[in-house]
Amino acid sequence: MNAAIMAAAQGAEHSAHTELPMDPIYFGLITLAIFLTMGIVTRSWKGISHRH
């Protein structure tokens, strides 16, 4: 039984490895761009009630 567990663990170790579709830094840069865009949109609505 121990040999079967070890064989399954070695087989799963190789199949669990996946490659990222791009470099990790780009995930952070895309997230930063999204948050900056949301911040700009939020700030653009500041004071809109005082115009009317």
C-alpha cells in the first residue's frame, strides 16, 4: 500500500505543475490599471449633486 501511495504522489506531482499565461508582474500591473480606472471613474462623480 505504501508503494501505491508513493507512486500516486509522484504521478500527481508532475501533473500538478502548470505554467502561467504571462509573467507574474503583468498580473499586478493589470490589477493596478483596473483599480486606477475605477478610482478615476469614482472621482469623476465627486460633487455632481452640487451642479444642479
